Amino acid sequence: MIGTLTSGMTPLLIAAAIVGLIAVVMAIRIAIKLAIRVAIVAAVVLVALYAAGFVV
């Protein structure tokens, strides 16, 4: 009885692990895109401050 339960749970555990891995990959991709956008905005702001004379 325990053997049938464990063998039935193995595919579910594998599926859960795959779904978890996909979620982690998607989160990393979103974080990278967000970091790039924040860096671009920061660069534009620094250039504007430099052009206005606030940053030497």
C-alpha cells in the first residue's frame, strides 16, 4: 500500500519541481528586465543632473 502511494507521488513531485523551476526562471527573467530598466532610468537622470550642473 505504501509502495503504491510513493510511486504515485513521484510523478507529482517531479511535476511540482518542474513548475517550481519554471517559476524561478520566470522570476529571474523579470528581475533582470526590471534591473535593466532601472539602470537606464538612473543613467538618464544622472546625465540630466550632470547637464544641469548639479553633478560635478
